[in-house]
Amino acid sequence: MKKNNQDLMILISLTLILFFLLTHYNLIIENISSVTKLWLFKLFPSLFPFLVIGSILINYNFSYYLNQLFKIKRKDLVILILAMLSGFPASAKYTKDMYQKNLISKKTANNVLCYSFFANPLFLLSTLSLAFQKKITILIILSHYLANFFILMFFKNEEPIDKMVKENMNLGNVIAKSIKDSINTLLLILGTITFYNIFITFLKDIFHNKILITFLTGFLEFSQGLNALPSLSLSIYLKALMALFFISFGSLSILTQIKSIIADTNLNFKKFVLFRFVHVIIASFLFTFFYFL
């Protein structure tokens, strides 16, 4: 019965959205065009090279050489480094790739999903600077990043690298597959952002309270939520906490992308979602500490 009620609510919601699409056609087209431009001119250039190169590095077992160089026996080290540079949802793709190649265990893959949830630093700098002074922007990013390392401390490293895993690979085939997989991931990102932005447009037509709309927007799609922060009449501290919630929770859009990326694995998505709330709490506590220090 509960499942039937949920399905009914989904059907009613989607029917309302469909009616809204038909009655606000020009507004939706304008919105989708705006999202596509954001994806094409900002997200694609910043993510595509990292996704391709990261995939190639993982195929050639870069984690082994990295650990030999720095004498740090962690199989997840390469995922952490690539995730900090490229941001989510690329971290999920790197984790999935290493897990499916048997370079990390299921337990390590589930753990690293929880503490490699980094937003793209360049995107954060450019977006947060529109709403905050440089000091606050740095504190938000620092709190978000440090929270991942606090979460990392919850888990023991029980899978040190002790040998080289080598496969016979053709560089041309590896590059072609990496490009294909990266394009599919980027198209998934475009599709989910567009889908949730249609919901955001629908909600803006219903609700008119700026704070509520901004929160709902950031909950559904974090980048749009961050873009809406400058218009709020709230204190810097409260706006910063809201920004941290959007970034560290990731929004339903990002969670949907990650769910889709790991859908063909047996990795624990519920555990990943649980640690998004843990991430929000730790990041908010760290920011509050730094802010009032």
C-alpha cells in the first residue's frame, strides 16, 4: 500500500510538471538553453579532461606507482587526488572503475565514496565569490574539504598496496574507451541538471518566498542554489551555512548522477547518502569554528 501511494504521488507530480511544460513552453525552453550553455562552456571543459586522463591513469594502475613514489600504502590515494582536482561526480566514476578492475575491494570502494565527495575547487571559487568576500569563500571551501578528511578518519585503511596489477592493454583502445565513458558521464550530468532545473522552474512559479525557493533550489541542484544566494537578505554566516549544505550534501541532482554511475555495481548507495548528512554537520561545525575564531 505504501509503495502504491508513493507511485501515485510520483505520477501526480509528473502530470503537474507535464501540464506546466505545456503552459510555460517558452520559459522552459529558455531555462534548458541556459542550463545547456552552463554545461557546454563551464562543466564540460572543466570535467572532460580530468575524466579522460583519470580513467587512463586508473587503467594503467597509476595508484601502484603513486604509492611507490610517496611510500603511502593506500589504494584509494589516486581517487582522493583526482577527486580533489575534478570534483563530484567524477569521484564516483574513479571509484567504480577501480572497483570493477579489482584494484580495490568492495569495502574500500564503499568507504572511499563517503570521503571523496569534493566539489570542483575552480567552480566553487568562481561561484562563491559572487556571494561572499574572499575570506568567507576560502573558509567555506576549506571546511568542505577538511570534512572529507575527518570522515576518512572514521575508516581504517585495511587494504595496502603490496603488488603491481598488470594487464595487457592497447593505449589506443584505452583512450577510446576513456573518452566514450567520459562523454556518457557528462551527458548524464547534463540530463540530470536539466531535469531538476525543470522542477526548480515549476517551484518558482508556485512559491514566492526567496529563502524557501533558494533552499529548495539548492536541495534539487546545488549550482543553481549557490547562484541564488547573493539575492538573499540574510547574514553572511547564515548564507555561508546554506552554501555549505548545498555543497556538502550535493543536491538531488548530484546524488542522482552518482546513483546512476554506480547502478551496475553492488556498492552501498544508502551508506553514501548517510555520510552526506555527516559531511554537512562536520563542515558546518568547522566553518562555525573558523568564522568565530
